[in-house]
Amino acid sequence: MKSNEKNFIRRLQNGKEDALEFIIDHYLPLIKGITYKVLGQLSNEGMIEECMNDVFLAVWNHSEKFKGNSSEEFKKWIYSIAKFKAIDYYRKAVKRTETASDYVEMKNENSVEDELIQLENRAELMKLINELDELDRNIFMMKYFLGIKSEEIAMKLDMTKASIDNRIYRAKKKLNHKVTNLKLGGNVI
């Protein structure tokens, strides 16, 4: 017996591989669309491909957790898995960007003392950015370190552009206040 629209859920839950093949054939465009929407600007093809594979692996490994019985309910379930997997991958990529930004070297004609001061200022700024709550920090990193536009950030995080701009404004204001209090100097921001 082959998997079809009527029996693929039951066959998947019984561990039949043809059910997974059916799901991949029918839901790959949906999964690809979600992962590209969340990860498109941020990552490479390899990361998107890996994320999609993880989605199908999660569907296979956790099929018993699906309690619905219609293909429409299954579509919502797999959509949720894909969305959260892509968000997880996005967070990991942002974390790597944060780590990498700690080690960025700027080439310039400054003296060693000037370069040390700039490195200290950058390190202090990264500490301050890491003190922001997670959502604000992610938005700030996307906007200023990855160069993603507010509209795209809003789409990726399922928020309004006004909400994103408001969070960016408040994060900048908090950072400015902290920098002023720490008297880091004018070269930091």
C-alpha cells in the first residue's frame, strides 16, 4: 500500500518511509517558503537546506505527537515546526554574528593606543548590546550589523514595521544613555 492524501498521517505514525516521501513531495514548497522567509537574507543555501532537512526529520521523529487527522491540520502542524526550526537557525546565525563581531579588526592608520581604545570601546558596546532583552538585541543586530531593512525584519519576526522602528529607537536610546553614563567617549556609536 502506498501513501496518499487519505492515509499518509496514519502511515507516518506507523513508521512507513513512503509516508515521509509523500510528505516531502507535497509539503516541500511550503517548508521551503517558510525557511526562505525567515532565513533568506541572513544565511546561505546550505543553512536553508539543513533547516529544511531538520524539519522533515522532526516530523519523522515526532509524528506520534500529531493528534489531528486531516491534511489541513497536518499542514498547520508542519508549518509550525518549520517556522520554529527556521527561527532557531536564525538565532544561531545571529549568535555567530555576535561572536564574529567581537573579533572584527579594522585596518586604519591609527596608533596602537588609538586601536586599543577603539577595541575597548567596541567591546564595551557589545557588552551593552548584549544587555538588551533578546528580541531587542536580535532586532538591533539585524538592523545595524546585518543591514536588514525594518520592513524585512518585521516580516521575519511577524511584527509591524512601526513596532520594529519603535524597538530600534528605544534600544538606541538605552545604549546612548548607558554609553553616556559609562563615559566611553564619542567614537563608540
